[in-house]
Amino acid sequence: MSAKLAISKPKEGAAGKTGTWRTFKPVVDMELCNKCGNCERFCPDGTISKDFEIDLEYCKGCGICAEVCPKKAIKMVREE
Amino acid sequence: MAEIPDDEYILKTTSACAGCSIPLCLRYITKAAGPDTVLVIPACCTSVIQGLYPNTAVNIPIYNVAFASAAAVASGMSEAFRAAGKKTNVICFGGDGGTVDIGIQALSGALERGTDFLYICYDNEAYSNTGMQRSGATPLGAATTTTPTGKKEFKKDLDAIVNAHNPVYMATACSAYPVDLYNKVEKALSIPGPKFMHILAPCPPGWRYPSDKTVALGKLAVQSGMWVLYERENGKMSLTGASKAAAKKRIPVEDYLKAQGRFKTATKENVAELQQMVENNFKRIEKEVEGIC
């Protein structure tokens, strides 16, 4: 007799919509942005695309993108 | 600069705390390792942040194992893959508790047997997953839930213990320098035999700092010399990245400590001892880089 193995399958949203965790959301000022890519590189959750679109469904609002932006083009704005 | 692939193997998103450096490390480790990889994960933060059963945010195979057994499991797995003629990368990804304290005998055994695998210890300097209890990797003076007035002992020198096994490749990295991390993982996986990497992974709730300072704090650790980026290939040591500059000129250790709430209870003596430790460490490293010892 073989026991059933507990196997998880990869899926987007495996930890739920983590965007609901946010208290501050990142807002990008594209006029200041110099497209250096720091925000995309340092986002721990990979929620920033190559075109600097932030996936607010999953962004946890940690604020690392705003912190590493050399142009200060990202502002953290309180959620309503 | 190395060409880092766009492929993401960490799906949106893990259940890691906001600002956690573990998914940041995992993103670059999996980018460097590629899809033909198995991660062996002992009990640690990463075994929790994968997502809720029956789903997982990690798009490569993971084997979740008991606390003390990661390197032993990886040994068997690596042998089985090689016997079947497969080149699959076997990577252990364990926290500091599962490496420095609980898993050290399995790690020592696997290194001694010459297992073809890469052991990565991500070091958040406490048992963060269970609520920040002290571990062997907690630095002197740091407050944890089990050392509320600050730890009285120095951090265990895991790298010296691993180095005594003469692995083919060992390196340190920090989540604040992901390109350096990527390059080191890529290099490690290109060499057969036992490899070891030690990554400093700042933890916002555990180290008590705002979540947006994760990268800034990693940089402070390296600039102050509290964390040294280096690699050692077949016993030959070389400093890498920002630590080359830190070997010549460092910021005071205090700048790194005062950015974190966990060092609030650290005494002046603690700070002086840590500063002295950094100075001694760099003296030893300088000699080793020059090939004197």
C-alpha cells in the first residue's frame, strides 16, 4: 500500500492576494524615472515588470523600490 | 555586468513579510540555477513562505525536510541523480538555525563525503520563523526574545568551520548585492563537488527596522565590515564587490548598529568589542588574501 504524498503545485497567488497587506502604495512619477531598473532588481517579490508597471494585486508595500530609487521617482502614498 | 535572465521562478508571491530579503535571494539563486534544480529546504522561514498547500509560489521542485537533515538528504539526492546520469543541481537552502546549530553535523558530513551539491545558508541571525529566538549566528549585543538584554556571546564563525572541510568553492553574499549573489551561485554550480555559500539576509521584524531599509541595511553591514563579501576557490581567497573598498576604508560599526532596534540594549563595551572584532577580522583576511596564512 502506498501513502498519498503531499505535493504542492506552483501557482500565482499561492499565498493569496498579498496586495491587501499594504498600508502604503508605491506611485511612480514617470517624468522623474530614468529607467535604471533598480526598483525591478530589488523588489523582493518580483512585482515590478521590465516596463516598471507595479502589480498592485501582489505588491506588499514594503517600500524598498522607493528607497533604492536614485531619482526619488517613487513615492509611498497611504492607501485609502 | 553579467546578463541576468528575465525568467522568474518565484511566482507572485510568497507569504514572506513585506521587505523580507529571502524571496529577493531566492529570485537570484533560482535565476542562476535554472529550471533543472531541486531545492532541499529544512525547517526555516522558507519552508513557511512557499504558500499554502496545495499551492506553492516556487516554480522549481522543492523537497521540504526535517530540521537537522538537509545536507544528508541532499547527499542521497545528489548521488541518485549522478547515478542516473543526470546533472540536476541540488541546492540546500537553510536558515542560520538549521545550519549553524541544528543542521551542522549533516552539513559537515556531506562536505566531508565530497557530495556534489551547493549548500546555501541564508543568515537572518536568529530563529526568525518561530518569533526571533537567539541562534548561534546572533551577533554580540543583539536583543532577541530569548536574550532580551542583548546576547552575551559572539556570533559563531560558521565560515571558518566550513573552510576547515576544504570545500572546492565557498563564498559569502548579501541580499543587498543581488548581482554579486547571482554571479557567485552561477560560479558555484559550474564546479563539481561540495560548495558552500553564506548569505546575510536582513529581517525587518526581527532586526527591528522599517521594511524599506532592507537593502540599505545590507549595504551598511558590508560598508562597516560587519559582513565581508568574499569567495574562496580551492582555498584561494579573494574579496569581492563592496568589501574591496571596505578593506581600505570602513564606516563605524555603530552606524550599522544604530539603524536597528535589536541593538538598542547593546552597551558601549559591546560596540567597542564588535568594532575590535571587525578590525581583527580584516587583519586576518588581508593576510589570507596576500597568501601569508
